[in-house]
Amino acid sequence: MSKVILLADHRTGRPASVVPGELPPDGQPALDLRARPLRDLRISVTDRCNFRCTYCMPREVFDSSYTFMPHSALLSFEEISRLAGIFTRLGVEKIRLTGGEPLLRKHLENLVGLLAGLRTPQGRPLDLTLTTNGSVLARKAADLARAGLTRVTVSLDALDSAMFQGMSDSGFTPDDVLRGIDAAAEAGLAPVKVNMVVRRGLNDGQILPMAERFRNTGHILRFIEYMDVGNTNGWNLAEVVPSQEVLDRIGSAYPIEPITDGEMGRVAERWRYLDGGGEIGVISSVTHAFCGGCTRARLSPEGKLFLCLFAHEGYDLRAPLRDGASDDELARILAGIWAGRGDNYSELRGRNMADPSRKIEMSYIGG
């Protein structure tokens, strides 16, 4: 009889049953119920951010009285590294550090150094990346690169200063972010990917200016459909600008063509300018769900594992980690969790079958 392990359910605090799974054959990734391999791990290192973006951390919710996690609740860098090493045994090849704003976690380059030392079962280093709002990246980029970071993705929703400050609800400017992008490229964290969340009636007029700004720079600009992450951002389908509309707007000014890429787990559809001006991408979670190829798991700052950006429950890995579980025991717990995964929220949303009432916040688990 299989042993059953009880892990705390993030949503209720009650135990959630997990049957430890079989480890995959050497060199093979763990597979879920839809035969999706475990290849990508997103690690949120903090729930804090110095922006209050209206689609992620609206100030009316995340105000001065909001209680963030105490530092004592967070996984240590050594604990994160240990779990990451176990994930690599199950097939993870890419790790992305996120938040909140990950660069607010002190001495993050020390964690990068630990993760940079990990290897896949085939002996390859990990693709080690980071997503940031870019506000302090200019100060951090060189240290992160020296520690072993591979690339960065920077969020930038507008070049217009007033619009940017309105959307981010911060005192930073687009120039602060652009300096961070330049510093990242100079440090070798290239190609820099730049993410723009597009909202109709708010910043959709910035689509062409953003495309023009990043053409011929070597950076990859990606347009993200406004998603219903969490429960606090007041999401409205009418504010979604479909990716096809974005492509049509750009293509009318600068002809583009698709880049064929069959890599499983890639969320962005890739396009290139016919004149050689570079590459753009679109991420279409609302109008073109990509659940069938999702290979991502997400680890929260205090060690809860989530299987979907839109999940409403997670599995507490910190408890067995700190209760003395061996690496093999932890690996079997992770294998069992992944083997039971059937998440497909975006597909269900597209068929009007999703339950939107209970979702984790993106600021807690990362985008």
C-alpha cells in the first residue's frame, strides 16, 4: 500500500493528501495527468514590491496597513537551493526568480550563486533567469551576472511618464527602468525580454511607441494580454486587447512574420520584423490558452508549491523540508504532486467553466 503524506492546503490550512510518486527514469522528466513534463520552476522570493500596479497590487488593497510575510516565514536561500536541486532531478531545466519584486530580497545574488551551481542529471547548467520591474536593476545587474544569472525579463507598461507612474502607482519613471535594461544588457544578461501588459483604454496607445523604441536594440518586446490573476485587480474582459489586434497594429507599420517554434512550455508566440529589426512576442492566455503545453510549477516565498498561476491551493513543502525529510523523500513527494496535476484554468475560462472566485495573488506567486 502506498504511503499517504499530509501536507497543509494553502487555502484552508487543512491537510491535503499526497501519495508519494515514483521517480522518473534517469534523464526523463516527471509527467502530469496530461503527460506535461516538469521543466520550469518559478521561485517567488518575496511577496513585497515597491510598485503598486493596478493589475497586480492595487494600493487600495496593498496599502500601508497590509501585512506582508515576516522574513522569518520565508525559505532561506539554502532551503530554496536544496528544493531546486530536487526539482532538477525531476526534470526542471529552467528556474526563474520572481516575486513580488525579487530584487527587494537582500543579497539575492547569493541565492543566484547557489542555484548557478546546480546541474541537470545530464550535467548541464540551468537556464537561470529573473523577472523584475527594473526599478533597481541598474544597481544590481552586474552582481547578478557575476553570480551566474543567465537573463532578465523586465516589466515596462508605458514609455509615457505620466501613464507609467499611473499604472505602477510609484514614484519611478520609465527612464529608471530603461537604465536597468541597459545595465542588464551591458552585464551580459541578454537578450533582455521586456514585458508589456496591455489594457484597452489605458495603455494600448503605447503599443507602437514601445515597438519602435525596442526595434533594432536586440531586446525582445513581449505583449501580454491583461489576465484575471488573483482577486483584487478588478479584471474586466472588455479591457483585454487580443494579441491578434496587437500584431495587426504593429504589422501595419512594420511587416512581421511568425517564427516557427515547437518547443513545449513556451508561452510566447514569436514574430520577427521582415526588415531585420528584431523579434517581438505575444502572450495570449485569455484568447489562446496554452494550458496543454504548460510545464511550470511555482514555489511561494514560504515554500508552498502551486501548479498553476490561477491555482487556489498549494502544498506546503516547508514542513517536510524542516521536519527532516531526506532528498529522496522530498523528490517522491514532488513526483506525487506533479503526477496528480490536471490544471487548465485558462482553457476552462475560455469555455466559461472556470471558477474565478478563489485564486492566489500574482504578487505572491509571481507572473
